Amino acid sequence: MSACYDIHAHLADSRIVGNAESILSASAQQGVRGILVNAARVEEWPTVVRLASYPAVYGALGLHPFFIGDWEAALPDRLKAAILAAGPRIRAVGEIGLDFCHGREWVRRQIGTLEAQLGVAGELGLPVILHNRKSWPEFLAVWRSCGHAVPHGVCHHFTGGREMARQLLDLGLFISFCGPLTYPNARRLKETAEYVPLERVLTETDAPDLPAQPYRGGFSYPWQVSVIVDELARLKSRSREAVAEQVERNFRTVLRLPSPAGQAS
């Protein structure tokens, strides 16, 4: 069984956090060798820090644009302090970004929140996990202004076309695919996945949302990331092992993890 890696899971989500330990155990048994648990809200930060103490689990702290109401002027300092206090198992700032799917009432506030969190990531030398929906022009402007200070960025749950992927790749970003890649009618997304170089691809589940095709109708969990690996292998006409090995290298590159031989779990 090839090892799999989930760059984006919300195991602190209230719908599944009560089963987080059993989810992690089942994931390890089914070949998942790395999970980045992302926070969406400030109140999830302590849980993410706790879960990141488990073997092969790492954490990302940040404020999702859905929860912009949690923003306060002191939040960047709180974010920096929480990351420094948690230690090296917190490997990224995330999930952060822009989302205008419900309108543009909070555009300026979302942009300011994203810029502030990018500033924290740049100061601490951490990568960022990025959420963007109906906001690409604004995001690209912010990234071109601030992103140069951040070591790596991952556009999670990417569903765009080849042209947007090209622009993100030109900016040095990684692109992560999750459950929708496996949906039979996701023709444009499959074409995009074929186009993106494997050296810039990551896999995720966005647990507990966006389950892969065989699991639709229920929650997604980190072990389902293997289905995304299989679909990438099919689309790229590569072996499953080759895809899994490259995704592992990308996971380690983005999170700045040591090689397996030197890594302490």
C-alpha cells in the first residue's frame, strides 16, 4: 500500500471532533502517513494544537474568511503567540483566504484579514493554506503584494480551470485536489489536474466535507485521500506509486519537513 498524505482536514470541526482520535487511528491503519489539520475559527486553535501532537499529524492555525466576524485588531498577535507557544508541530498558517460567494459586503475586511495573516506567516517563515472562492482577482492582487514573504502557499480544494491554474503556478503556488476531482461530471477539473505538473500537486479530503465519489452522501475522512491519488494516477497515466511518492515529496516540501529517515514522529 502506497503512503498517502492529506494536506487539508478539519478534524477540529464540531461534527467529527468527538471521534478525532479514532479517525486518526483508522487513517494510519489505511496508509495515511501525514495529515495537516487546519483550523477555521479561533476557538478551534487549542484542539488543532492538541491533535497535532499525534504521530504524523501537523497543524495549521488561522481564521477562515467565513468567520470574519471573529476578526479583531489583536488577532495577528494572538495568532503569532499561539503558533510560537505550540511549537514545531504547527507547520502552517491556515485556513485563510477570501470568499465572496455570499456577496461582497466584507471585501475590504476580508482582504485586510488575509494580508495580516500573510504577514504573520512571513514573519514566522511558515507556508499558508489558502481558500479562495469567487475572489481570484482580489486574491492575485494580494498575493503579488504580500506573498513573496511566504515560503510556500497551497490553493486548497482547487476547482478552477487551466488558465487560473497557470497563473497560480507562475506565482509558485501548489495546487491541492480533493473529492470533487473524482466526480464523473467534473470534466474541467479533471483537465486541470492533467495540466498541473505532478511536482506541484497535493491531495486532501477537506474532511468532513467533499467526500470522494465512493463516499458521497457521508462525511469525508483522511483515509479517503487514496481515492484522489488513484484518480490522479489515472488522469496522468502514471502508476499509483509514482503519484503517491511525488505527493509525499510535495507535502514535505511545503511543510518543510525532514526526510523520513530523519523525522521523529
